[in-house]
Amino acid sequence: GHVEAAIKSYKQALLLRPDFPEATCNLLHTLQCVCSWEDRDRMFSEVEGIIRRQVNMSVLPSVQPFHAIAYPIDPMLALEISRKYASHCSIIASRFALPPFNHPVPIPIRLDGGLRRLRVGYVSSDFGNHPLSHLMGSVFGMHNKENVEVFCYALSPNDGTEWRQRTQSEAEHFVDVSAMSSDMIAKLINEDKIQILINLNGYTKGARNEIFAMQPAPIQVSYMGFPGTTGASYIDYLVTDEFVSPLRYAHIYSEKLVHVPHCYFVNDYKQKNMDVLDPNCQPKRSDYGLPEDKFIFACFNQLYKMDPEIFNTWCNILRRVPNSALWLLRFPAAGEMRLRAYAVAQGVQPDQIIFTDVAMKQEHIRRSSLADLFLDTPLCNAHTTGTDILWAGLPMITLPLEKMATRVAGSLCLATGLGEEMIVNSMKEYEERAVSLALDRQKLQALTNKLKSVRLTCPLFDTARWVKNLERSYFKMWSLHCSGQKPQHFKVTENDLDFPCDR
């Protein structure tokens, strides 16, 4: 209803003013969210044309960096969009007319009489009931207090949830700065003598990137909140991994790439969701009205991540695997009728597409194991959802492309140690792998059993090990800074004796 109305009003706006780029881009985004793909290719090339003109005219692009990530927009153009948004944040920062900040003196961190600890600040609007907190919950308290002093700066007010409570109690210093102006926050960060400042938002809701544009800390880092490049001259590093951001793609990032071992994407299931591993509390398919006798493929990603190419592939798979179904979420519900109609037009039976409602986190993870195989969306992968399903013991198939957001699921898979069985290199191989696993139940069962058995030992879910590697990256950033070198790409290795945490 209201989606159709929105589409209609955007289309009317375009008839009245064909040169109105906002309407075109909003229309495209709305259509993508409800899987309306009629004119998709033409619209995307039109939108790319609009962005290229805006970039050349120094106008803020009508497509936000967050949408540029999820859509098939050329990676170099996505970088340009981020650059424009980054300089817009610089303009906002300059209006506060602050004199440049003095930074902490670059003295190496040594245990023998030098500086004792690194002062690390995390800035986020998502300390609360938000996927970022669900994933990073333990990180702030797991830092080794002998080596690192943690400051959390919350851009959003207390939402009263257990997530907020937890970060407040576990982080060594937690400051609610939600009522302060951006220049006051930057001053506070600088007065706290933060050496490494972490941006956990990037271009997501609630971000205040102008704080970073004021450069209150000598080293500024983008991590976790935004799976793409910030395009910001004032962000030195992006914490990522070798699979997600290989050096051969360094040109599509403005930051220097820091490759942590295994997977850059942290999670907290080992601390928070152990009940999922209890064989006695497994739900049944009948609890959700799922067919007992069918092979169930699943994709729990939001519908805007889907495109005609992957959906056609899914339909081919459904046609080739007898008695199979595809389980999707109403995310949003407005796309349900349309997707079902697409599938039927592709020769799929209507009852082969099953939609259920979005569930609460715990339940969502638990019920994931009712599916047989997860089918990832290549244009924008399952990120949080990917960790959810792997923790539930559900194998996936994923096809990595070039941009960061298309490669995260592959990295998650590699960090379980079973990546080879889940990562494919082409759409054709994607279809064949899905069909062969579905038709060879023994092979799939073996993969599922292996995945379930490595959950407590593989690097992907080892939060403590992960935090130690993150600290190694911070020490390396600081020691480069202290030796007068410019930020540079580097790789973190485990058991490298340069780091206090290994002594």
C-alpha cells in the first residue's frame, strides 16, 4: 500500500521534473527494497549517469555511500561518492572554526618504563540494541587492561537495553556524549589524549563523521560499522582482512588496509548464544509451518540485497532439485507478492517460496538450523546474518565479487576452516554447487556436521583471540606513527613479538 504510493509519487515527481536526481535515486531504492526489477538495468545506468554528473559538479551525490555499497555501482564510482560525503563532513567541521588540535606525543608503548598503555577511543551511535552491539558486545571489556585503555563515546542516548548496560559496565571509560555538539565531543576526545580513534559508524544512521574531520586524534580508523571505503582523507586505516579487501583491490579504498588474521568481522556468540549449541533446545519445522519433507534452501537477507540474476539462479536451483523450497523473510513484507510472482513466471511452484516473519535475535539464530542450505546474495552478502547462520550450523554458498560488501560472507566461511566447500567463483558454479549438495545428502550432512563440530574451536567464533589480533593492529599503527612513517598497508600476524600482548 504505502510502498506503492511512494513509488507513484516518485514517478510523478519525475514526470514533472525529469532532472530531479533525488527522486530518481529514491525511486530506485524503493523499487529495490520491494524487488520491483522491471527497468532495473536502465535505471541503474541512469543513476550512474546522475552520480557521475554530480561528482563532476561537486554536488553531494543523491545516492548515499550506504546504498552505493549494496547496489551494482562501479567500485570507483562508489569511492567517489564516499569522497564527496567525506568532504561534506569536512565542510560541516570547518563551520565550528576550531583551531587544529595538538596530539599526544608519539612515544612508543613499552612495558619497561615507557608509556604503559595505548589509549583507544571508540565512537558509535550504536551502543545499544543494534546489530553492531550484538556483534561487538564483548570486545570493549575483553581488551587487555595492561596494554590498552578503552574509551567509548556514545553518540546516542541510553536506550535502557541490556546491550547498552553491558558496554557501559565493561568498557573502562564510557561517556554518553549524545547531548554534546560535535566540536565539544572532538575537544573531549582530544583532552582524553586518545591515540587511536575508531569510527564504528562510517556512513550509517546516527553517524557524526564531522568529529573525525576535526582530527582530534593522531590515528583515525574505520572499523565494522560500514563495509566500504569512507573516502575520507582524515581516516588513516580500514581494519579488514586479506580475503575481504585483497591488496589487488586497494585502489577502490581511500584508507590503508590493515589485514587482521582470519576474518575481520567480529562476533560474540560464544559469550551470548551458547544455548544454540544445546541439542535439547532445537526447534521443529512444524513450529514454523515449514514443510517436513522438503529440502529447504534459505536466504534471510533483506530483500534489497536480491537482484534478478541471483533470483533466476535460485529459481533454476528450485526447478532442478525435486521437492525443494526457498525460505525467505518478510524483510520488508511489501516484496513478498512480487517475488512469488517472479518465481512462478520462472516455472517454480508457488508453494516452493516460503515467507516467514522476522524473529527476535535468539529465535532467529535457533530456527536457522531448520533449513538445509543457505544461499547468499552476491551483490551484498549476509554479514551479521552470515555469522548467525554459521553459528546455527547451517552451511552456505557464497560468490565473492570485488567490493567489500560482496566478500564478507566468503571471509566468514574461510574462518570456519571450511571455506573451500562454501565459496564459489561464478554464478554457474553457484548453481551447480547448490544442486549437487542438495542431491548428495551425505555430502551435505558431512559438511553440516563438520561445521557444527568446529564452532567452539574455529577462529571465526573465538572472540578473545580476535580481540588480541585487533590490539596487535593498534600497536602496529602506533609504532609506525612513532617511527615517523606515514600510514601504510600492513598485515597482522599472530605471535609476532613486536606486540606487548605476546610477551
